[in-house]
Amino acid sequence: MKATGSTGISGDPARICGIGLEDYIRKVRAFHGYAAPGMILGGFMVDLAVSHIPEGMLFDAICETPKCLPDAIQLLTPCTVGNGWLRILSLGRFALVLYDKKGGEGVRVYVDPSRLAPWPMARDWFLKVGPKEKRDLEELVSILCKMGPGPLGVQSVRVEPGFLRLSRHREFSICSRCGESYPKDDGPVCLGCQGQAPYSPVFPLPGK
Amino acid sequence: MKATGSTGISGDPARICGIGLEDYIRKVRAFHGYAAPGMILGGFMVDLAVSHIPEGMLFDAICETPKCLPDAIQLLTPCTVGNGWLRILSLGRFALVLYDKKGGEGVRVYVDPSRLAPWPMARDWFLKVGPKEKRDLEELVSILCKMGPGPLGVQSVRVEPGFLRLSRHREFSICSRCGESYPKDDGPVCLGCQGQAPYSPVFPLPGK
């Protein structure tokens, strides 16, 4: 069957978490800004992970890279950075874990580079081989759509008890330097006023 | 005017980044899972920040807390964690910066606790005073909607050149232990295999 539409997706009625591929790509564009290859691969990864967890299980997520994959998780699951159900660890691997909030049992989905051999263009992109500028993004997205979950692996994992979320009620203070509130145990002034803010100096807005 | 609807919003036609309050709360529920007070306050913060940056400026975002506020930024601006235009720094302050991608000039919006005095319920929630369980979330959301940008401050900032995003092309390797790809300069094996993954042990799925 011939490739159709702007994404070049073939007639394969593949779906990602119940959404048609074209619809998913529309959502990706609206949220992520563009149809990034990592969001296409990431969509198949989230779909595969979700299909392996028991229905109705309340799960949290770990994302092992800050690049693209967190947005696929945020788009397709209830886990977001801001609600605390998604935590990003910069382990440098394109992988995610969905796990039971309470017990820690879960599944990990990762990319197995050895299974990328049939798709050299996807392999080069994934392993960052060759110049980025020369890549045809549209063609790459089309290939990733056809590849689907092919290069993905699934593992059963148990998240360490120490990592499971504690609902800790930190006490807050007013910082004597900036006047804003901050967690009291950060020290006598807030971390921003301790020099950790990456901006300086701070001016009042003109006319304020 | 009497409070109306499930959110208790008064007739005030307040808008957040061009969206009516009720619509914004619907989007919050769909993305964040529930109408968290931090998302309401966060919505007004993003709206105020956006109103202070020049039209058409390509901006990146810094969020000084991982709690709630990153989701307001992700919902209302093109900046997400996964596309790299939003970076979260755990400075413990409920504040955000939107800044010019290239030059670093931007605006910071923060909450001024001294201006929360007229709203004791919002103040107690914001400063984490009193037991969390006793809070009437619906009433709090309604108060935050009425409060709007009242307690917010705006500053002009310049983000440090060293923090402005560099498009660095890291070289990737295959980890000799797990077989996955990882940034070569992380060491002889990936950070996960160096013991930084918070799960163990990893089993193959039954029947795989």
C-alpha cells in the first residue's frame, strides 16, 4: 500500500493508546511543537508499556531521558511532571518505567539497538550517527511509523521502596533576602538567594 | 454576582492566555488530572509573564519548582520538558522565567506572600500552614480564581549566557552490560548500569 498524507503513514491501522497514528501526530504537534521522531518512537513505547500493566492499576512513571520521551508519557498517560506522577532521571537511556504507585512492581520499555538493523535511517538517527542537518525528518517519521514497536523490549521491574513517593509535608519560611516563600530546610535563605538561580541581576520592571 | 458552576467562579470574565477560566480548568483536569490550586495560580502566572514579553519573541522557560507550575507552563506555552524549552530547577520557589532563547533577556513572575494577606485561605495553602486534609479544595480554587494575579510580582531578568541552551551533539555508544545506547562520555557503561537506576532486579517478562 502506498504511503498517504503528510506523515507518509502507510495503510496500517496502527494505534497508539487507542488513538489513530494521524491523530496522535496532531496531538504531538499541538503539545510538543512538531512531530519529533522521538515522540513517534515514544508513543509506541508508552503504548507497549500500558498494554503490559494490569487494568485499573494506579501507576507512576520514570523516564530515563529528558529528551522527547517525557512528552509522550505526559500526552498519553495521567502522569505529568507537575502532578508528580512522572519523574525524569537523566540516565541517558531512551527508556521508561510504569509502576504500581504503592508496591513498585512495573514494566520497563526500552529500545534494543540490535533490532534497529532493518531500518538503517532510524538506526542512524537513534544512535546519533552522521550529521543531524542531513536528516529528512518527514521520511524518518514515516519510517518510525512503519517500524512501530519492532525494536522495543519489555522487562519486568521492581522500583526500590526508597524511591516510591513519600508525601512529605515540608515546612515553609519567608526568605529574608527575596521575601518569597521557600522550604525551611533549604537553609537560612532560599536556594535562589544562595546563588543557584541562573539569572542575574534582577531588576524591577520599568514603571512598576 | 453569585458564584456559578462547579468551580465557583464569579461572573468576572477573566481569561488565562486568551482562554476563559472554565475552559482553562477543563484543560487542567484533562492534562494534570484534577483542578489543583497550584495550576490555577500557575495559570495566572503564565498569563502575566506572557503579557510582558515582546510579541513574536522565541522564548524558553525556567520553572523554579517541580510542583504544579511546570504543567501550567506546558499547557499554556510551546515550552515542554520533552522539547527542551522548559527547564525545571528545584529552587523551592513558586516562580517562573520566560526569556529570549538567544539573548537571555526575560521576565520572572513570582508570588509575593505579603500580598496574600487579604486571602487567608489562599495564604495558608500557599505557605503550607495547617493540615492539608482539612482544606476545602473547591473553595480554595474558587478563591484563587477571584484572586487572579493580585499577589504576583514581575521582575526583569537576564539569564546567564552559560545557561542558554547549547545544541551539543553527544556521541553515543552501546552499553556492554545492558546493550542499550547511552552517551559515550557517561563512562564505560551507562549510568543505569553504574547503579543509578532506582529499580532492581530486572527480569524478562514471563513468556518473552
